[in-house]
Amino acid sequence: MERRTIEEKKKILIGYIQKHPGCTSMDIKRNTKIKVERAYKSLKDAYGEAGVPLSKHLTKRSKEEQKNDVISFIKNNPNVTTSQIRDILMVNVPRVFGTILVAYKEANVEYPQREITSGVRDPKVIKRCLAYEKRIVSILKELGEVKPKVRTSKGIVDCLFKYDDRNFVVEIKDFRGRNNITKSQIKQLIEYMRDLNIKEGLIICPKHSFPKRKNSRNLFIGDSKINIISEEDLWGRSINQILR
């Protein structure tokens, strides 16, 4: 089936909301096969563009109803964050569950490991990660056009990179120690790529963080392609030489 554009999705969502005021994001997904977060930052934004006021049902759901909505949402989106749940479902996870970890546990879904860059992380590690990201972005700017920190409905992409007529969604991971690139990081990048309708992606990380499986640096997922490369791969070479 031909993939719908963002504008086509918005048109369908607006029409559905106008015909079914009071519908939840789950209702929309079940009946239109479209996830609200693929077209809007939040359900509130979708209602606003449809010109429909939010119903009391959406703003005054019982705690049990909110829990059920979140559990179902996590099962269908096993990499979703607290802020995405807040924006899409209008549910305060800490108030309803205590923590996002509890919400994932009740959904019987493994909580994805994420690169944390604030709060409990060692400030020295945060500084190192930010310096690594800045260095990689600088190298990419020598090769082509770079647009850093691009917001999508799935989160913020480290940068978009354009070389000639090729566009890439780029994630930069300064993993150290025993941390390796896993399916979780690859899945997140795929979601960004689909949201931005870009077919090529890059994960740039230290060599020792490459996936453990052999021949897993060049990935083809449907009509999308992801390459996992290191900083050393970028020096003195064009992107076409690296990815051909």
C-alpha cells in the first residue's frame, strides 16, 4: 500500500475528529490506522487544527482509564517516552504510575535503554558526550549540509545531513565501556526516518560500540537503509565513498 504523506494523514485525522468529537488517540488509530503522533505533536494539537474543543472525557478520565490508555499505548509503541505519553494521551505518568518504569512493567514491555544526558549522569560524561556530538557535527559540515537538533513527533534527531542529493537522519552515540549499538537504537532511528520520510540513516559511534554481530553495520529495513560508522570513517573521505 502506498505510504500516506503527512498532509494526507492530517486531513484524515481532522475529518475523523470532526465526526467523532471526544475520540481518543486509541480510537483514532483503531479506526483510521493512523497514529496521531505521526502527524501532530499531541492530540491537543490535532483537536485544535480540527477546530474541536477537547471533551471532558479526555480531560477528566479516571485514573484507571488513564492507566489502561497508557498500557495499550506502550504495547503499540514500545519505545515511547514520558513526554510523548503526556503529549499524545494527556496523561501525567508520574501521577498515575509513579514512574515510567512501572508503566512499562504493567504493560509487560521491556523498558528500552536510553542515553541519558541529564540528571543522574556524571557531569564529566555529559560534557564528553556533548563534545563528541559537536565534533561529529563539525566533520559532517565539512562534507555537506547539516541541520542539528530537528524535532519530530518521536523525539529530537541529533541532526539531518545532506550530501549532494542524498538525505540522512543522523544519530550520534558516544557509547563507552560495554555499551554497544542495539536494536533499540536502530528502531528509534527508523521511527525518526519514517516520521521525516527519509530513506537513509546514519548512526555514528566509537568503533568499539559497533553491534556485536558481524555484517550488521549495513542494514536494510524495507526500503530504508541504515549505516553504522565511526568518526574515523569520516575523516578525509566523502560520504559516497563510505556508503557506496
